[in-house]
Amino acid sequence: MTNTSPTFRQSQLATPTDLETNATRDIAAALTALLADTFALYLKTKNFHWHMSGPHFRDYHLMLDDQGAQIFATTDDIAERARKIGGTTLRSIGHISRLQRLLDNDAEYVTPMDMLAELRDDNKQLVAILREVHELASSYNDYATTSVIEVWIDEAERRTWFLFEASRRSE
């Protein structure tokens, strides 16, 4: 007879690690919430990419496509980092919606400047979230997690900068 209790199933996914149980639990949970936010930002970036309009369409459309690809590229790394330390991660769109802190935008129409400003603010919020996860991982001496987060912070800061500069009004 196979044991299918939640504890048994969870132990089947517990990747060996030298991190303490509390570290695995806390860091994996923080990474999973980060992953939900990253997917939310990815979808919003693609939404605005698809619905961009106006005289700067081509430049904004291409910039958001590049940013969306960069954001999406981090999703697998975030999820796999949670698994590498013995945790689990997202399982569904519903799971994302329960954890995400970045807000969706389902508006029928958003002006290009509002799109850029909203994405700028979301990327800035993501930087703050990344710093929190970095601090948590650092408190548990999880150097591998802090190291990759530093790269993601730099990427999100660059996106924030580009969105800020692209949304500045001409003088």
C-alpha cells in the first residue's frame, strides 16, 4: 500500500540541503511569492506590449517585448531555486493570484504613458520585494539565493530606469 498522506508526499519532494528546515520553509515561501509577482509583472508587461498604441508604438512595443522576455526568463530560475533548497513552488494560475502583490490591470484601454508609468512603479515595487527576499536569504546564510537575487535586482532597476526615461515628457 502506498502512503499518500500530505506529509509523505511533501517528503518525496524534499531535495537534500544543508539549510535548516526553517530556512527552507521561509526562503521557499518567499521565492514562491516572488514567483507569483514575477508572473503577474510578466503578464502585465505582455498585456501592455500587445495593446500599445500611438506615435512611439514601435519603440515601446519592442522595449516591452524585451522586458517581458527578461522577466519571463527569471521565472524558471526562481522556481528552481525554491526546489534546489528543498521547497516547493507554484502549481497553478490560482496559486499565483492568491500570492501576487503586484496588481493586475484589466482596463479596456490604457494610455501609453500610463502603461509605462505603471510598469515603472511595478518594477520599482519588485525591487523592494527582491531586497526583502535577499535580506531573508542572507539571514539564513543562503549565499546562492542572495547571489541570484542581486542579478534580478539589477535587471529590475534597469527596467525601472528605461521605463522612467521613456515616459519623460519632452521639454
